[in-house]
Amino acid sequence: MRLRRAARVILVGAPGVGKGTQSERLLARFPQLSAISSGDLLRHNVKNRTPLGVKVEKTMKTGGLVSDDVILRLITNELNHRGWLAGGRPNVMTLSSSSAAMGETPSLGNPVGTFEPALDVDPLAGASLSTQAAEDPTASFLLDGFPRTAAQARRLDDIVPINWAVSLQTPLSVIMERISSRWVHEPSGRVYNTTFNPPKVPGLDDVTGEPLVQRADDNEEVYKARFRKFQETSEPLLEHYAKKGVLWEVHGMSSDEISPQLVKEFERRFL
């Protein structure tokens, strides 16, 4: 299905609500739409021990939120990397590339080739959505898990005007049960759930046969800390997009309940 206009979408929901699942289903149905997941990309950096990953690993493992500036700069640079922004400073801190893309191996003891200098540079200065990308359906994207705060959203507005903000709503008790049953194949990011989407062989990835693991942040204590932080930030964020007239809320006990509603509304807005 071809889009008639550019879709610039964010999904907002508590950790474990199924943002990744909904992203995958939208991507499969609408090939012109691409997804950027701040959480998955941060975990990728942690897994590969990039300087950025080392910097945020402790925060993530204890259920904390990575700073607004770091996430916003990562997302902005990813959009720039895809050619959708105009202006601004060149930046090496892209999500889809690593130090290897710069032709060198990072060393934590040596600032050369690491992300550290870029953290002190504002990559947003002068950057904005290009005129072509603003109208081009192939420049459609979904920001999964970002922005998380109203402050981030306001800063993002100056660069990329979001035209659909989706609030995913599922009861906390349902999410807690889902979290405890979730297993992942870290190299690929494939997610399984022993309740409704189990692997063919318990404990092993369907494609590679490699072992599955539970994320460090998928335990009750860490999750509750993340959920409390989410509640504190989500209310003003949703209010921000409601005032702009782009907020849409969907309720469901499972991803299968939410997906049909999500697809129907996406088609109404962008096809």
C-alpha cells in the first residue's frame, strides 16, 4: 500500500506495552514506513560495547532513563543519516552506524574516535526537516519510544513536526505478566513470549538455534522503577500532542486487540 502523504509517527506507551510489536506490524503492512526504536538501538550499543553503550549501560540496568540530550541527539542524527534533515552540523553519533563506520576501533582510554566529544556539541543547531522530506511519503517514519518527555517533544517540534502521536493503553497487570514471560534473541532483536508467542524449541531462537535470554531490565523490581518514571513523564507528553491535535489513543488487552484499530486509523490518515 502506497501512502498519499508523509507519516511522521510516534508510539507512546509503558515499557512492555508492545510498541515494538506494533512497529513491526505497521512496517510489514506499509513498506514506505520505517521505524526507529530508541530502546532497541541503545541496547544494540550496550551489547556491542560502544563508548555510548558503556556510558548508558549502568543507567539502563537500574531502570533509569538515559538523558534527554543523548536520546534527542541520537534520533536527530539518525534522521540526518537517512538524508531527511537539512542544515545543522555533521555528526558521528548516528544510531545505525558505529565507530567502525568511521574506519577505526574505539578505545575507552583514548578520546579519539569515541562519541565523547560529540556529546558536548549541539547537533540540532540549524537542522530541520528538508522541504522534500516533509512531503515525500518515502520519508515516513515511526519513532518507537521517543520522545518520552514534553521537553523532548517541544525540541523535536522545531526539527521534525510529528503528525500522529499514538498512545497505547494496556493494564499494568497484563504488562507485568507479559514482561515476566519475554525472551529475546539479542543479536537479531527477535522477541518471544512463552505465553502467546513461544519459540519452537524452548529457550532457542527459531532462526539461528542460538540461546534466548531475558533482558536485564525485564524483572519486576527494575520494571516497576521504569514504570514509575514513565508515568511521571507521559502525562505532560500526551497533553503536548493533544494540544497540537495529533494525539490518538487506543486500548487493548493484547497486541492482537490493538493492531487492527491501529492499522485502520493509520489508513484513514495516510492512505
